[in-house]
Amino acid sequence: MTELSVLFVCLGNICRSPLAEAAFRKITADNGQSIHIDSAGTSDYHVGDEPDFRAILVARKYGIEISHLRARQVEAQDFNRFSHIIAMDDANFRNLETLKPENATAQLSMLLDHVPDKIGQSVADPYHGGPAGFEATWAEVNEGARALAGLLLESQTA
Ligand code: 4NP
């Protein structure tokens, strides 16, 4: 069995990537998949902060607690520590490609690349909007996380 480890990445690591991390953790645990899971931001804007309260509330609404998570910034070692690095949007993806060291082993993709009818699409940034945006983020990260978990399950059982 391949050792799988997945890092979800957005800009601030307080909205989208902690929600993707939480959704993916729940889905893979329910599937019985053993995967190391983390999230990080490309920026240092919120390093050490807990998730945005609107992200905490939407996750709690669906039965998942994320208030213990703390934001961190992506670092060069992540590209060799994780088998998969999953960007939430195309700006994060391009930043990760720039940060990626030459000897990087991680596979880089966008979350919605794993959803057949959403290839190339970004998870919209909900930070400057209202609570409805966070509902949409939760739905989208769950769709992506479910698709990614299914793909990795195939590779784990192949
Ligand atoms: P995230 O959302 O990248 O999904 O965590 C944002 C969080 C903070 C900022 C922008 C987006 N900000 O500009 O501080």
C-alpha cells in the first residue's frame, strides 16, 4: 500500500483549506483510509490564528469541530513531506508551482480537478462575503474531498 499524505492549501489557511482538511478527514475516516492530512496557506497573513469564525460555524453545523486548528504557511519541505498537495484556487496553484523545489515529490493539483465536471475550476474565496458563501464553500470542498478520497481509495486498493 502506498503511503498517502495530503496537504490542502489556500491563501490564508483560515477558510477554505481548514474546511477541506476537515471534510477530507471525515470522509477518509468513514472509508477506513489511513492518510496523513494537514492544511496550510501560501500567505503568512494569519499564521497561528484559528479558522475564521464563519468557517468554524459552518463546520459545526455539519457536526465537525475545527476550532483547534491553527494556520501555518506552506514551506519548502512540504513538497517532499506530502504525496499530494491540493490547491483551492488557480492563484494558490500558481504560487505553489513557483515555490516548488526542483526535487519535489508531491503531486500538485487543484481540488476541483478531481470532480469530472469541474476540472480547472477554483473553490471561490469566501473571506470577503457573508455566511452563504461559507455554505457554498462547504458544499464545494466536500464535493472535491469526496472525489479525491475515491481516487486515492482506488490507488490504495490497487
Ligand atoms: P482562505 O481565505 O484563503 O480561504 O483562508 C482568506 C483568508 C484571509 C484572506 C483572504 C482569503 N486575507 O486577505 O486575509
